[in-house]
Amino acid sequence: MTGIVFFGSPNYESIASFYVEEVGAELWLRQSACRILSYDNLLFGFCASEEPDTNGVLTFVTEGRAGVDAFYKQFADRATGEPKVNEDYDIYQFFADDPEGRTMEFQTFLQETEPV
């Protein structure tokens, strides 16, 4: 078993649907007032709350630059800038906002990494 990151959302069902339909996450578990999603080895969930929890960043890692560029093409209208190399972390990335204002990052590592 692994960990799960939870976010509060007044629209937890529709924000979960956004991540399934637009990002490619899968519904992992449906609970009474939460939806838990998986994206590769990342588990994250949205639970009923009065205000959206927009602290933190949901980072989605792709296999290469082409994956980042494909997400950018899809989310250009939500992006805060174009994809670029971040030399400090040796990654290629861009940021975008989800419908509730939460930050999403799409990135690929430019150095070899061990499988998770």
C-alpha cells in the first residue's frame, strides 16, 4: 500500500471527473463523500468540503518531453507559461490551474531515474 494525498472540494465529484477525463487519472475508490484517483503510482483524492483546498501541487510525470508537450497542448488555456527546462531540477515542465484553482505540474525528468 502507498500513501494518498487528499484535497477538500465543494465539487469533489466534478473535480474528480476533470482529472479522469482531462488528465487521464482513473477512479481507484468511490467513498460516500470522497473520490480517490490513481495516476500511475500517484494516489490522490477529493473529499467534500465547503471551500476548495488549493494548497500544494499535483505533479504528473510523463516519460519524455513529448508527454509534457501533449499535456501543454491540451491545457494551454489553463497554463501559467509554456513548457521549459528547469536547470535547477533537471526537468522539463509547465504549470497549469485546475477548475478550482489548484496547481497542476506536468514534467519529465531529463536525467535517468530508477523505476518506482
